[in-house]
Amino acid sequence: MRPTVLLFDIDGTILDTGGAGHRSIDRAFELLHGRRDACSGFSFGGMTDRAIARAGLAAIGAEPTDAAIDAILTAYLEALEAELAATPQCFVHPGIAEALDAGFAAGAAVGLGTGNVAHGARLKLARVGLHERFSFGGYGSDHELRHEVLAVGARRGAAALGVALEDCRVVVIGDTPKDIAAAQAIVAECVAVATGLFTVEQLAACGPTRVFASLRDEGAIQALVEG
């Protein structure tokens, strides 16, 4: 098999946190700016945490400086740990466990390509017992732009395999049009899954390599490990 790097998105792809992330960012804005509605006017799907904080600050007329964004994210992470602990409906999406097993069995580098900052990713994955299955990734703390996050993850995956990135097959697994666009921007394959807010038809219209209702569908895991 050609050396393969698998980069999984988290929210909507690997798991669902029952809205804990959104409630936590709302809480951060309430604590720091007295507003819980800063992020009510846009969807988080496919956005990085830094981009969410920037958009929320702009929405309430606050200067989105790096310091202001950092402050929001610090408060967000403090709130997130408590929200996750208090949210019983966190769950892993169908086919994820099988996909991870297949990726490791095939010798792929199995990592993350997520808009979550690294600590937020750890908290969410630990909540469902999956954190230890990912040894590397590209995170929202690496870059604010989604395609740059994936580029970082791809480089780390190639390094984990001990091969040059140009010799690797990179596959992004995501659930939003932004995931698909970011994969296309780094010339990676994209396996899209309709386990988030978008339907199979909506995702297919964005031109992913393959699209499935979930990774439990026939042929989905083969698409990851065999192409």
C-alpha cells in the first residue's frame, strides 16, 4: 500500500458533544464581554476555533486582536472541561472505531485534521475514550485557516511514517463543505460523511473523492485504506 496519512475531523465526523463546544464558547464571551449571542449568527461547521473567536468578536464590535482571541479561547477551554463532564449525550459516530482499527492494521498514519485547538481536541476525544488513539494531528492552534491545519497534519503524518510528504497518499475525513474545500486546497483526497449537519447530497455537490452516510456504509472503510 502507498504510504497513507488519514486525517480525521472531530466534531460531526468522529463524535458529537451534545452542543458542549458551542455552550462553552458562549460562556467565554459572556464572561469576558457580557454577551452570550456573539456567535449566534453563524455556523461553526468546518471553522477553526480561532476563526470562531475572531468572528464572534467582530460580531459584537470588539477588536479581534490575537490577545483578545487568546483570551476567549482560554476561557472557552476552562468552560469546555466542565461542559463535557456535565453532558451525558456525547457519542461516537457509526463506523469510527472500525475505521481506526482498519487504518492502523493497514499501516497508515492515523491522525487528526481539526479546527479544535489541541487541548480542546484532547478534552473532547478523552470524553469518549478515543484520545490515546491519535498520536499526531493538525489543530486549530497550529493555524487559523483550515487548509493550513490540514497541511500541518499531513506533514506530521508523513514524518510519523518516515517518508516524504510527496510520497504519501493523504486522505481527509470530514463532514462539512469546508472540510472538502480544505482537502482540495492541499490536493488531498476527501472522504466525506453525512454524520454532521450536511446531507450526502449537499456534500456530494462539493466534489469530495467519496461520500457516505457514515463510515459504516459499505465501501467506506475500503475508501480510506485502499482508495
